Amino acid sequence: MNLTDRVVVITGGAGGIGAAMARRFTAEGAAAVVVADLDGDAARAVAEAIGPVAHPATVDVTDEEQVRSVVADTERRFGRIDLFCANAGVTTGGGIEVDDAAWDRSWRVNVLAHVYSARAVLPGMLARGGGHLLHTCSAAGVLTAVGDAAYTATKHGAVGFAEWLSVTYRDRGIRVSALCPQGVDTPMLAGGLADGHLGAKVIAASGAVLTPDQVVDAVVAGLAEERFLILPHPEVAAYARRRAEDPDGWQAGLRKLVRRLAT
Ligand SMILES: NC(=O)c1ccc[n+]([C@@H]2O[C@H](COP(=O)([O-])OP(=O)(O)OC[C@H]3O[C@@H](n4cnc5c(N)ncnc54)[C@H](O)[C@@H]3O)[C@@H](O)[C@H]2O)c1
């Protein structure tokens, strides 16, 4: 897919990666970009800075009715949705001690919201014979996020669900991409680095911390090539291969890195 004349919805559109997608997709010639976020004021500010192609929407992606409503509004106003970016995501910064409410929130934002948007958007895409779903997962979904158990478990769920969608719908014209960045310089990671959080230190030691714009370069290329796995950090492919070939050796190496960074 190229972005010219496309109608796009981006959840988490007010955040680091989502806002960068909104700016870049507009620059690539999108017809309409809906910047959807829980933080309606921030979504409005992003959309206003972009100009008339961008349209803000206040949406809690964990509420299926709100997701259905933003999809229906977009289809009514612009006739279709070509690309839906399920990009909103949350971390917990903790392990098994994290309470059930935070686990539940991770599950609802990082996985169930992707189910809600697929349910809402697929009927229109299938009726028109095509469309693209871009799900922002994480390198945590193909490796592990040291220091965040719920993030790791739910991002693995997100990659699994995206793969299921791709296998199930590709022959009916639907393309699915799972975006799996490692460290990206957004408020999500910057806070952890500033606090000296071990997980953030592991991310920084495992490869480059990219800007959101660099991530979106990889997104635009991945969409154009209709690739399932979009890896802005090429080293993640090597890590995933090593993990698959030798899980015990991979984990031993990771534990060694964690011990080194913890001292
Ligand atoms: N920053 C990184 O290092 C990194 C690495 C890999 C993957 N990711 C993923 O990239 C995506 C974007 O994250 P980011 O780094 O831009 O973080 P961010 O915190 O800057 O942006 C996340 C956005 O999601 C919105 N959001 C949260 N809950 C929501 C909800 N219930 N409904 C609607 N919007 C909601 C937030 O308001 C925020 O604007 C996430 O899925 C994240 O897990 C980030």
C-alpha cells in the first residue's frame, strides 16, 4: 500500500509513534487521517498542527462501542477506511506483583482493542475487496521486555492475533502488518530511562533508540512492500532467530546482560 489518497485511522495518534505516523502519512498524500486518542486535547493539538487533512477523535480503544463509532463516523465522512493503525499501547513497568487491574488494562489496550478494531473495520474492507491493518506490537512481542511481565505477555498476544488475522484474511484482500520496534524515543521509554529503570536500560543496551520518525520510515517501506513483520531495528530479526534456534542460550545471554546492567 502507498499512502496517496488513503483514508487512515490511527489510535494512540496523539503519542510519539502515532503522531509521527499522522504527520508522515499526510506528507505522503493521504486523503484523511483520523488522529484518535484517549487524550482528546492532545489529539486535537496534533491534528491542528498537521492541518485540514487530519481530524481528531477522542476514543478509548478498550470500549468497543467507541471504536465502532469512530470507524462508522470515518466511513460516513470519507467513504471508506483504507488503513487502520491499532497503535495505542500501555506498559506497567512491573512484574508478577503488578495488580490485576493493570494486567487487565494491558490486555484490553494491547490485545482486545485490536480485536475490537478488526471487528469494526473488516466488514467494510472485505466488502470493498481490500484494506490494510497495521498493529503496533513491539519487539517485546517477539522477544521479551525485561522488567515488564504484562507488557511481554500482551505484546506476544498482539503479534499472535495479527498473524492469525493475516493468515485468515490475506486471500480476501486484507493485508496485515505487525510493527515491532525495540527502543523508540517517546514518553513511554524516556520516563523509564530518566528513572534508571532496568527494563529501559536493557532496551538502550540492546540496540539504537530510534526517533518516532525513523520508525515511521520503516512503516512506510513495510506498507509499500505489504510485509507482515515490520522491524525498524534490524537487530531484532537476528535476536528472534537466535531465540528460536536456541531458547536456552538466548535466555542465558539475556540474563547475563541483565546482571551486568543491574550492577
Ligand atoms: N516507545 C517505545 O520504545 C516502543 C517500543 C515498541 C513498541 N511501542 C509501542 O508503540 C505504540 C505507541 O507507543 P509510543 O511509544 O508512541 O507511546 P506514547 O505513550 O507516546 O503513546 C501512546 C498513546 O496511546 C494513547 N492511549 C493509551 N491508552 C489508550 C486508550 N485506552 N485509548 C486510546 N488511546 C490510548 C495514549 O494517550 C498515548 O497518546 C504502543 O503500542 C507501544 O507499546 C513503543
